[in-house]
Amino acid sequence: MLDTEKMVDAIVKALQDKKGSRITIANLTELEETICKYFIVCTGNSPNQVAALARNVDDEVRKAGGGHPAGIVGLQHAIWVAMDYGDVMVHVFLPEEREFYDLEHLWEDAMLTELPDEY
């Protein structure tokens, strides 16, 4: 089974490979009573890109030895897709939905890492 940090790396690579933007990693490891260790949030520019980002995450994590997520929701409409890998939650949004829900800032005490867009 893939360790958590390697899973985070595989997820980030998968998101960057499909040109996901505004990738943010919320490190929750120092906080008590959280639902996971990391939240990874990303933006896709269209429903097709949101779906492609989620599918690529699934493919890359599986290739890295992490298996399938416990659950994926939102893929049908691809406005907001959430993927549950136990210690890591992945959220891929359209821009408007990401701004509205502002998930990464729900965890004010978490260490946030915002990655530069690579394209």
C-alpha cells in the first residue's frame, strides 16, 4: 500500500499532468480530530477537464500502488468531484464552485501549500 506522502505526490502529479490549476494542499497532520491527513483542492476549467483530472488521479494513484478510492462522488456532472483515499481527500472544482465553497480555508489552522500552475 502506498504511504500518504507518496500518494499526495502521485495525486499532485496527476493533476499537473492534466493542467489542473490552483492546486492547494492542506496539511492537516498537526490538527486533532480531522477526517483525513491531507485535503488537495484543484480547479478545472470545464466539466470535461474536471472529469479528466479525477480520472487521471484514479489512474496515477492506482499505478503507484495506492488502489482505488473508497468513494468518488460528482463525476456524473463534473462540477465538483470528491475522491476519498482515506488519509487524502481530493476535490476538483469548476472555478465558480471552488470560490463559493472555499474548502481549503475551512481548515484555518492547517498548513496550506499553493502550487504554481505549470503551464
